[in-house]
Amino acid sequence: MTKKERFAFVISYFEQHAPNAETELIYDNPYQLLVAVILSAQCTDKRVNLTTPAIFERYPDVEALSHATFEELFPLIRSISYPNNKTKHLIGMAQMVIDDFNGEIPATVPELIKLPGVGRKTANVITSVVHQQPNMAVDTHVFRVSARIGLTTNAKTPLQTELQLLKYIPKEKVYIAHHWLILHGRYICIARNPKCGECGLRPACKYYQQITKAQ
Ligand code: SF4
């Protein structure tokens, strides 16, 4: 199977089986999504979703969050990984959005990555989820699943994975492909013991072909 054929199989499979894949983070607007994505670094979406309602109640918009103090915000996110840094990042992000972006959450990757706590992955998530821009956010699931299936070859960094995926995924499908790969990694192609027996991607998966050949 050529790489092109592999991509075609995977895309067609997900189009049939997960046509409405979307983020599992709960949010109502770009401000809430940005807060949730910053909190989700090294943390599960489930835990973030348990935490954000209290934050959004206390700080309903970016203006309110820009006035938060560390002492007020920290207790609300104490149960999440890296609460110290994340508290500082959230307040810093809100202050910069107010000071430099007229209170509007930026809509481009170069602008978003200027914000504290926002790297390329977070910026790609925001622009693809909110604006459906063809930006591929590569987290640990996307990185692993892409390599196992054989969508990427010898990718050593998330950026290499991102660029290899963008070469083959049609632009208009990039935003949803990100969710396909994340959710597949979260529930089927899990890190330690991938559930190959339940996986519809077997005919196109390099990893599966290797383990069955070895048996
Ligand atoms: S066949 Fe196995 S390794 Fe390949 S994508 Fe499916 S779960 Fe992952």
C-alpha cells in the first residue's frame, strides 16, 4: 500500500465511522476553549471539564480573568497538573488579550503563540476548532497513532508529524482529522496495548501488519 493509499483508506474510514468527531472539552466560546486548552496540557479532558465550570462562573470573560489574582484563581485549578504555572499563564494570557488584542482572542497561530501558556499545539487547536483553519495540532495521541499506522515515517518531533500529515490530508479535512486521530488514540489505539482486534484500520496499519507477520 502506498502512503497515498494509506491516507485515503484512513480518511475514508473515519468519514464513515466518525463524521462528527469533535473536541471533548466543554466550552461555549473562544475564550472558554482557550482556557480549557491551556489547562489540558498534561491533563485529561475529563478533569479539565470538571474544573472549568467554576472558573467560568467566577470569570465569565477574558476581562474578568485579567483582573484575577493568583491567590483567587489558584484554588480553582489546584487539582489540575502544574497548577502554579497554569494559574500564571491564564492570568497573563487574559491580560495580554486585553492589552494587545483589544479583548478579542486572536484568530491566527502567530498571534496566539505570543500569549503565555500557548504553544504551537494549543494555537493549532484554537484556530482549527474555532475557525476550522487547516492547522494540525499534534499531541501525544496524534504523534503515536500516525506513526503506528504509517501515516508518518521517522517523525521525531510533533512538528515533523504535523508537516508530514499536512502533505497528504486535504486542507478542508485537516481540522476534523485532528479529532479523528486523537480520539482513535484515546480509545482504540491506546499507548500500551492498542486494541487492534476492535480496530477498523487494520488493513491499512503498518504496525498491525508487522505484528501479524511476526506471529
Ligand atoms: S490496528 Fe492496532 S496499531 Fe493499528 S491503528 Fe488500529 S489499534 Fe492502532
